[in-house]
Amino acid sequence: MKPRQQFPSLIFALALLFLFTSVDPARTQSSPTKSSTVTAQSATKTPDPQVIDLAGYQQLVAKYRGKPLVVNFWATWCEPCRDEYPLIVELAAEFKAQGISVIGINMDDDSDMNLVRRFIARTQPRFPNYRQKPGIDLDGFYRGVNPAWNGTMPQTIFYTRDGHINLYFLGTRPRPVFEQAFRDLLTKSAAQSVASLPIAGQS
């Protein structure tokens, strides 16, 4: 009788041993999964903004001719820019379906690129961003972009579909003013579209 009483105890001990040894490998498997996630995130990292000079900017605006365009100039060292940029991201998403394109032009130096990367990763813009080429004549860049611009940041320019400036903001504005500017740009661009249609009977 005594050996039979010990046999269930032995089975119970073996079951406990199996349970603990089966848990440990599961814990060790979590580490590769985590590292593979980090690797995937690194692989999908957003590329740095393309560097452009004044000629590149003018070519960029010409590329969007035929549709209303909003260009926002920003920098990480500009506190009003950092506050305004998330609003631009929201309005770009809101008015995209209505035909307005938005691009960003970053004005940071090479030394601030880590800040630029983190800022873009945090705000998640769904529109392209470019960067003013460091070392160029800034005053010439300002005047070439907008004759009324003396470097005040942020700057937002509203281009009609014919590529002309309809409105610009030097410094930030509250959300209702921005929303109205987007709506006015749609109205002005729609009027230009109608005016460009051929008149019936004319070839």
C-alpha cells in the first residue's frame, strides 16, 4: 500500500515541473518579436525632406499648377510654427478631398535635422515636406518666394490654380481664419476654372 500512495505524488511533481519548463521558453520568445518590430519601424522610417533652392521652389509651385495649393513655411526653432503645424496637418486632411494640395517647406539648418525628424514623426503630416537649402542667400530666397516676405515665421501662402498668390499669412492665425482662407481659395479656384472653359460656339 505504501508505494501506491507515493505514485500519485510523483505524477503531481512531474506535472508541476513540466508546467514551469513550458512557461520559460514562451518568455524568451518575446524578445525576438520585439526586436523584429523595431526593425520593421526602422525600415519604414520617413525619408528626410528633399533640399530645394529658390529655383527648385519655383519648379515645385509650377508642378502644382492647375489645382489650388497651400504652402506652409516652418522650422523647429520657431515656437509659433510648432504650434501652428498640427493645424495645417488637420486642414490638409480636411480639404484634400475638395482638391487643395498642401506642402511644407522646412527652414532648419543641417544641425537641426534630428529635431526635424522627430517633429515630423510626431505630427505625421500626410503631405510632402521639403527643406530650404542651407547656405543660400536667404534674403534672395525670401523675396523670390514672396516679395513681401522678410523672413517672418511661420509663413503660409495660398496659390490659386493658375499659380498666383491669392493670400498669404506672415505669422500665425487662429483656426477660423485659416478655415476661411481655405474656403476662399476653393471659391477663387473654382471661379478661375469656370472662366477658363470655352464659350459655346467658339472654337
